[in-house]
Amino acid sequence: MRTSLSSAAILLLTRISLSAFVILSLQGYLNAVEAQPRATLKGWESNLRLTIKDRSNNFGGFYYDRGLFRPVTQEMSPEYDLDIFTYQFSHFDDYEWHQFDNGFRTTVGSLNTPVFAVQSEFKSSLNTSDNGMFTIMAYQQEDLRAKRGLFLLGYTHQLGQQHRVGVSHTLGQQKTDLDATFSYMFGTEETGWITAEVTLLDWANNFVSELSTERQSEFEIRHSYSRKPYLFTLRLESPQLWIFRGEAVASFQPQSRAEVSRRDFPEENFLLQDWVNYQGALLEAVFPGGTAGIIYQRTFARMQREPAAGSEYELDYGNRQVQQRAGLYLTYKWRDFGIEQWFWIERNRDQQFDENPDAYVEQDPFVRFYDRRPDMYPFDFNEVRRFNKTRLYYAPVDRSFSIFLEHNGDWRTPAFDGQSSTVRGVSYRNYYHNQIVERNERLTLGFGFQFSEHAKLTLGASLDLDGDLINGFEIERENADRAIFDGGFGRLQITW
């Protein structure tokens, strides 16, 4: 009997010990996982929504006719997108930024000798009651896709444990370009979030336009919607499920329709229509020491401009631009050393179509002043594009100083468009003759200064690896000295 009791006690103690070991091991594993960086789609989506909402401050203004998201503008150098890829905050930085209600961050990087690209954000929140919160957000963007300074005011109200409703509004100089967003959120940190939003784009436009006519204060150019634009958005965020978490977002602006009138050309009204949508998804796994994930992003923009009824307007054209991106990422840290790897592959389509191409070419200053070939219009551009970022870093836990060395690369492969058997995408290059270089690479050295847990400054500079000798037609420039310095930048983030 005593032997049986002793065996039972030993068995019980063994089970308790094993259970405790499993619990402690699991707790240690979860703690190790919790400390790893996460990525998010929120920064990418925020930039898209600003472009959709604040159209008057995008490059070229509201009536720019080469695509909403401005994939290419005449002022861009061949390395413009590589510059932005090098300077911008990463998806990891975006996740950390969105964990706080208050903060300021900015990135400043060199585009050319006289010009910086600057993007800044500021946000502050104030609890007005146990269930209500006001938010103020400010955005600055000064680059070759936009020059904007915009405020966004918002209010969120808690309805029970799992329900929230909110409203936000843009504040800008143009009365015709004001937007109001109404949102509903369901969920918690433990269960994940579902967010539905409806945005009334340019909701005051028709009222302001009609008022200007009554007061005989006609705009130089104005438009009146017969089909108003709305933006519908659905956003999903999962909780942490073992080592996995995910995000998904889809947004859609149905076709809008407006008649545009110009004071100097009263007989040449035209109709302006556009459609916009974007989608994104992210799935990542975290494990002791690292994080790995995949991302998919897609944007679509379609524009059509044609004569209004009874108008003498001759142009009838539009474009369709689609970008699809898939990305892989991995970060892993061992002791004070780590690696961060990003790889993106894109498929881009930029299709210009025209019912009266001769009229378009005749009024296009680029063709008339720069002696381009009008027979290569309209164009249908396709390409596959790849970006790489490989970062090796040294970041001691107990020190405020870190250092990294990274490779940034951009490779483009345009398709042949039938106009030439030797030059890819030659019709597109006819209009954007200095934008397409098939290889751009640089080596970037950076230093990080962690002033506190919530304040970090990063400074970096790049060494050119491709020579910068050619333009979009693969012709050597007159000044063919090889570049060495390939731009510097700084990033600052403060949260509280």
C-alpha cells in the first residue's frame, strides 16, 4: 500500500513539474514572440487615401490628366522611386507609429541638388469623456507627387465594449475639396477589428460652385458633379493567433461624373469621369528572434475626359493605370546583430487611349516644344519591376547607438510595344524619356540614435552602384562622370 501511494505521489509530482515546465516554456515563447517587430498596411493605405481625398494638392492639381496616383511625372529622375524606397519609413515603422495616440514623425531625403522630398505626420488625442476622444492629425508632403499641408479632425465614441463610431473631416484651403468620413468599428484587441467607412468626397463642391455663379465670382475653372464621388472602405485586422496575424483592406470609389467649365473657354465644357479602388492583404508569422511575412497590394485608377453636350471641345481621351505588388519580408536578430530583408515585385500597366489623338498631340506642350514623336501616341505601357532592400545592422540592447548597412535596388523590365524591336516601351519613353532605367542600385550606410524609448533619429547616406551614366533611351549623358554620392536622408520619430 505504501509503495502504491509513493508511486502515485511521484507520478503526480512529475505531471505537475511537466505542466509547470510547459507553461513556463510557453510563457517564455510568447514573451519572445511579443517582442518581435510587426508590419502593417496602414501607412501605405494612409498615403493612398490622402491622394484620393486631397486631389487639389496632388501634382498638377485636380485636373491633371495622367492618373490619380501620379506613377510618373515629367520632373522625376530615373532614381525617384528608389529614393523614396530608401528614405521612407518601413512597414515595421508604420506599425510602431500606429500603436500610439500621440506622436510626430518626419522623413527628409535628397531628390537632386536643390530639392528635398519631405513627408511629416503629427497626431494628438484628447479624451473628452470615458467614451469619447477627439483626434487631430496633420500631414505634410512635398515631393514630385504632391505638395500638401492638410489637417484631419476626428471624433470617436465608444458604444459598449465592442462597438465604436466615428467621424473625421479634412481641413484644407480649397472649399471644393473637403471630405467627410463616417466609420464603424467592431471588435477588441483580443478578437480583432472590423472597420467599415464611407467617405463623402468633395461634398461641398456643387454648393460652392453654384454660389460662385450667383455672386458672379466665377472660378477660372470649376466643375459640377452630376454623379458625386463616394469612397467605401472595409478593413479587417486579426488578433494574434498563435504565431500568425493578418490584415486586409479593400476600398472602392464608384464612377463619378462632373461637367467642367473654364472661364476663358466658355464654349468648350467637357465631362470628367473617374473610378478608383485599392486592395491590400498581409499575413505574417512571428517567432523568437524574428518576423516573416507576405504582402499583396493593388491600386486601380481610371479617368475619362470627353466633350459635354453641345460643346466644341475636341479632346476625347483617358487612361487606365493598374499596379499590382507582392512582397516578402524577414527580420531576424541574434544578440546585437540582425538582418532585415524586403523584396517586392510589381506589374505595372499604364494605358492611354484616345478617340482624337491628333487633337491631343497638337495641344500637348511636351510634343510641340521638345520635338517628340507624335506618331507614338497613344501608348500602352507594361512592365515588371523589382525592388530589394537587404539590411545588416548592429543594435546593442543597452546602448542608444546603432548602425546599419543596406543594399537598395530597383530593376525594371518594360515590355516591347510593337513600335520598336530593340527598345522596350519606346512609345512610353517618348513622353517620359528620362524616367526608365533598367537598373538602379545603391549601398546605404545609416546610423540610429535612440534618445529614449519613444524617440529615435536615423541618418543615412548612399553610395552609387550603377554609375548613373544613362537616360531612358540608354544614351550617355554629356556629363558622363560616374556618380559616387547618391543622396542623404534623415528620419525622426517621437511618440507619447
